[in-house]
Amino acid sequence: MFNLGELNSSNNLLLDYLKDQSPETLAKVAQSVSPEAQQIIHQNIQNLLGILPPPQFNVTITTDRENLAGLIGSAMMTGYFIRQMETRMQLDKSFAE
């Protein structure tokens, strides 16, 4: 799913932590996300990268380590925020019943 081995992690504690996780752990976390949250995160990353439709364009994105770390951090914060909003929505629904 994720190939973190190729990234240089000098002074990046988050990247070091992610590299220490087993592929099974990362897959389990990724699978625990609801389809709705996955769609929102997918759309957010596409918007950040400015993705063009694949059938019409062959897009290649090149970046450096710092910008990639920023993108990963942004995606993680988006995921965290969305998960918190899902929890809040579930609580609101249960109190409304």
C-alpha cells in the first residue's frame, strides 16, 4: 500500500514512526476509514495536487521531501478532522433519537 522505505527520514519523527509500522498495521488503519471519509480525503488530495482527468492527461508530479511531508501532514490532519466530525455526527444522531 505505502512504500516509505525510499524516503529519507532525517529529522522527521513522523516519517520515522510511519516506517516503524508494519504494512499490516497501515492497511488496517486505512481499511478502518469509512467510504465517505475516503472519498473526501481523495478529493482533497486531488485538489491539492491539481489532478487532471487521467483519460485525457498523463500527469507526473515531482516534489521534494519537505513538500511531500507537508502533503502527508495535510492529508493526516484532514483525516483526523473528518474522523472527529464522523464521531460528532454519530453522537448527534444518537442524542436526537
